[in-house]
Amino acid sequence: MKIALFIPCYIDQFYPNVGIATLQLLEKLGCDVSFPLQQTCCGQPMANSGFASLSKGCDLNFIKNFSGFNYIVAPSGSCVLHVKEHLHSDKHPVEAFLLRNTIYELTEFLTDILKVENINASFPYKVGWHNSCHGQRGLNLSSMTERMLPEFSKPEQLLKMVKGIELRKPKRNDECCGFGGTFCVSEEAVSVKMGKDRIKEHEDNDVDYITGGDTSCLMHLEGILRRKGSKVKTIHIAEILNSVL
């Protein structure tokens, strides 16, 4: 099983420990992982801003770097969803189709492909889980309150395997944090208010950490937490699943 690790640009630039934790976790679970060195942005920021036509270079580079692998794994639901729904190429339509169907978000890959039942990790803290919109509603990583279906969560399924962890859910478990990519720039006030609402519910639960599967959402929440001087920290789920204390 040949696996390619796709690390989104904001993780590469601002949160490299998330990428390192993802690699180490996959290797601990017996995966043969490669990291294509010429990978760049998947093109999501341009597409989300209404300039999808300008992301063709990103598409071609993605196809060039990630073709030939059995699976592509990334610790980012939003970037994975973008590739699944928008990667295309008139020159390489077959390759683009195959890549759209072989890319997985990290927790999705662990539960659905590797079918992990045990993780040797320890994280003895009170942790609040944040559902990112792309992962939840786009990739179907967890159930949604607006749909009357049985409750489930692939990320929480994995977190419950971690020794010492105490998961605490906010009241509105699938509320958006307000990041929304360029939304946090174009609608700054609304974005911040949504983030503050999310944080208040986690603080009411007296958590030590807020975790999630998208560093972009966690970065948004981290900025608000720092500005208000909160003791609560943010941490990506890959870092928890890779943690041994």
C-alpha cells in the first residue's frame, strides 16, 4: 500500500508539527508513506474566492505529484473536499478522476481504510471536539443535527481510544466556528462573533484543549483565545492521536 502524504500550505507554513504528527502516526500504523516534495496549494483559496479558473496550475501540479499512489491522506477536511469536488484536467481527465477517488481526510482514512481499533496514545486532558463544516457536511465524517439519522463521529471514535482523555461536547455540537476561508476576511465581525460563541461553549465545559481536524478552524479559534487571554489551547487531532506521555 503506497500512501502519499498531502500537507496543505497553511500547515506547512504555520503548523508543521501537525504534518509531522500525521506522518509519524501513519508510520506507527504500518503505512509506507511518501511525501512528494514539489506539492503546493491545492487551489482552494482561489476557488473559494471565485477564481476557480486560475487554479488550473494547482490542478496540474497536484496530478503530477500524486499520481501513482494507492491513497492520498491529508490532515485537512477542507482541502480534501476541494480536491474531491474540484480537481479536474482536460489534459489528464483519467488521472484527475482517480485522484478524486483516492484522497482521504486523516480520520476517514484511519477508520474506513485502515479500520483502526486501537491507538497507543495518551492525552490526560479535558478536550472539546470541534466539528469543521467541510469534514462534517462535505465528507460525512460525523452526523448532523439537522438530519434525523443515528449519531456517529469518526474522529470521536478515534479519540475515545486515547488513554486518559476526557471528551466534552459543546451544546451546539456542529455549529460553524466562523472561519470559512475568505469569509473571515470579507465578513470579519460576523466571523469573530461566531468564533466567540464557539469558544464560550467550550470554556463553559472547562476544557483544557479544543481539537479538530482542520487547522484553519483551529487557527481562527486560537487567535480569539489568545486575544482574550484564555487558558484554553488548540491542538490538531493528529497531535493527540500521536501523543505518548
